[in-house]
Amino acid sequence: MKTMVLGAALVALPAVLAAQMDGSEIIFRQSFDGMFEAPRGPLPIPHRVMEPNPPVPLDGGLIVLLVGGAVVARKRLGR
């Protein structure tokens, strides 16, 4: 009985694994379809200068670093 179940499992296992691989392979190919192809046609290039970056506010951490650096520099230079 055990031999019969083992034999059936050995016969059915490759068919099950092949069916799973085919399905996942199709999904894999569909998800990456066209991903590695060069774009066709001319690429749009902006002709005007980009707008300047908005001003960045100084947050507390940056102020602490600037003040700390000034204090250390003052101590080392002795002024």
C-alpha cells in the first residue's frame, strides 16, 4: 500500500510542479513585459530653465548644529 501511494506521488508530483511553474512564468513575463525596451520616439526635453528651489526653513536640529560648530570653533581658535 505504501509503495502504491509513493509511486502515485512520484508520478503526480512532476505534473503539479510543471503546472505551477508555467503559471508563475507567465505572470513573471507579463509583469516585466516592455520593461527593458528602449522608449520609442523623441524624449521630451524641457526648454525653459527650471524654477529655483523653494527656501528651506532652518529647523531646530540645524540651528543646534550651527551653534555647536561655532562654539567648538571659538574654543579651538581661542577668540
